Amino acid sequence: MSKTILIITDNVPGQINGVVTTFQNLEDHADRDGYRVVYVDPSQFPNIACPGYAEVRLCWPHGISKKIKTLRPDFIHIATEGPVGFFARWWCERNRIPYNTSYHTDFAKFLKHMYHAPESWTWWYLRWFHKNSQRV
């Protein structure tokens, strides 16, 4: 039986960006190596368009813990720092489940450009988000 890698992301399937492309390529390699890759993403929850960036879907991932438990993954990878990633991280921390994370985007510059958010706030959040990851 193959091992399951759960990728938790705030990107929806079919979105065209570097995060989605990276994980599509990774999935191809994982499959060849005998791993099963499954996703939890905003399309699995009621969601709305992000103001100013409609391709990004925002959601309150109610029930994410049940989804994770049902999937029973061997490995958990949190790919993004948005609401889905935040609640997955919270669940993993609460249940002492190890996880990995990745950093793909200059989020601080993006949020400053799009929403005038101070970069220092974003960097604080990013450091906090990734600090307990087994690997970044």
C-alpha cells in the first residue's frame, strides 16, 4: 500500500501560479515513486473571491480536522500560509502531528502592494507560521 502525502493549500485546482505548478510537478514524481498525493484546498469549503484578486478563494475551513483525520495521511505538507494553511497548522500543533511547510511567494511585498499591509507585520506572521515546521 502506498503512503499518502497530504498537501494543504490555499490555492484552488486549476489556478495558474507557481505554487500550483510546483505541486503538480511534485505530484507526478511522487506518483512515480509510489506515493499517493491528496489535497485539502478552498474548493472543498464554502469560499469567496479575495478582494482585489478574484483568482484567490478565501474560506473558513470548517471541518478541516475531520478531513485530515479521514484521509489519515502519512505526511502532511502545508503549502500556503492562508486560512486553510493556518487552520491545518493549528490542528497539527494541537494534536502534536509533525508537518512540513513551504514558502513560495514574497508575501510581504505582495500584501504591501495589494493591501498596503506593513511588511513587518507580514514577516512576523511568516516567521511564526513556519517556526514549528519540521522542514521549510
